[in-house]
Amino acid sequence: MKKRPRYFTPAEVASHFTSGDLWVSFLGKVCDLTPLMKQHSGDVLLLPIMECAGKDISSWFDPKTRDILRFVDPVTCCERYYTPRGRFVHTPPSGPRSDWNTDLGQPWWKDRRYEVGLLSAKTRWIRVVNTLTSQEQLLEVCSEETLEEILQRYLHHNAHANSYTWKYHGVVLDMQKTLSDNGVMDDDLELEQLRMDRDLFVPAILLYFNDDLTEG
């Protein structure tokens, strides 16, 4: 059985913004470039990447070819990679050079070893309410995630989350399905069109402790 990819929120990607822990996202993918930073430590060609640490760099790419954007150099009339922030690791120089290794293998943006998951196309907020303790946690989650995957996020706040039954409007949720598939709809667009504050309409998921015999 093929393993499901892990989804990340833009905020999660943004938390990895140092040279010793550097992530970027592009074309829907999330990549951990920390090994690349270590391999080329001190190389000036890392600077454009470091400037965009934790950010989405899809604008660097042609979505059709999934390669770096190209343009015709008006001086040489040759096609080159378009790198307005400056040339970076694995992009060739503008002219012939003796120190340029043409046999570099897969460039980092095509190397799947750096991929750690996918960037969520749409995140949403939910309130997770522990009915046993009355504690409430506001979570930003990925719309593509199943409830089981959301539970893994919630474990950070409640290590015993697996001992609870998750319900919405009194209905037990299917932990193998997404929020929308469980009927917990995302009304963000509609609320925006109505000019209503979506923070006032965050859906609440209620957690009932499985050993609580008072819950029918």
C-alpha cells in the first residue's frame, strides 16, 4: 500500500528558516534543503536560497516544465535560466568556465531526496474541545488531512488523544476521512463573500473520553 504524503501548512514551512534548518515550498512540494546547505556550506551560490528560507518559491519555476524559468540572453542570444535574485546552486554560469561541474546529477529542485511532503492547497482552523477537561485548542490544519492525521497534530497538546472519541454535532467522525468528507464543511469562502469574520465561525470538534460512562 502506497504511503500517503504528509501535508504541511505554510506556517510550518516558514518555521524552518535558518541555514541549519531550511525548508522551501514550490509547485505544491515541500523540500528540506538543510543537507544541500551543509554540502555547499560557505558557497555564495546559497545566498538566493537563504533569502527565501521558509518561503514559497514557485515563482522561480515554469509550472509546465517544472524547471527553472528560462529566457533568451540579449547579449549572447542563448537561452539561460532566469535567476533575478542571482545565480544559485546547480544553475550554470552565463558563459564557459573551467570550475563548473557539468556532471552534477539531479539539480536540487528535481532531486526527490529533499522532498518531505506536500504544501496544503487550503488550510483551515478548527477548535478541538476536550469535554473531560473543558480544555480547548485552536488548530490550523490542512484540508487534505484525515482526522487521524489531525489527531497526530493534536497529540502535541494531549498525549492521550487516542483515548477519545471525536464527534461533530453529535456524530462520531470517521478518522480515515477528511473534515469535509465527515460533513465538517469549510465555509471560509462563503463567509468572506458575506464579509463576516470567519474567526467567529470556527467549527468545534468535541472529544469524549472513552472511559467516561456518562457519555451515551
